[in-house]
Amino acid sequence: MNDKTQHIIVGSLAGIATLPLAFLAGFANALAAIFLIATVVFFGKEWYDKIKPQPTGFDKMDLVADYIGLFIGYIVAFIIYSLIKFV
């Protein structure tokens, strides 16, 4: 599994984490909260990659993959949330 695929998977998991929070705080609030948390994690990981003992650098394309995954996770969470709420 390549690096970008791993970033997409992690981003997707973060997006799907919106689902349980949506039932507590509403979907819009959950989206905002997860977006903020994910942004801190995504940028923190890239910053760490820049300063770790054998640095690989800050990769903007990793961030793109993270946010693509986050968007995919949001879509999955929204579909599941909608099905549960409207059934």
C-alpha cells in the first residue's frame, strides 16, 4: 500500500468519525469539529515529517490525499446518518 493510499484511508476514517458525533451535536457541528481536529492532525503529521530524525519533508500532496479521504468519509457518514435519521 503506498503512502497516498494510507493518507486517504486515515482521512476517510476521520470523516466517518463524524457519524457518532453527529447524533450528539448535529451533522453540521460534527463536520466542523472533525474538520478542525483532522486539520490539526494532518498538519501535525506533516510538520513531524519535517523535523523527525530522518526527515522526509512537508508533503503538500499528502495533505491533498488526507482531505480527499476526509471528504470521502464525510459522504459515507452523511449517507449513513441520513438513512438512520429518515428510516
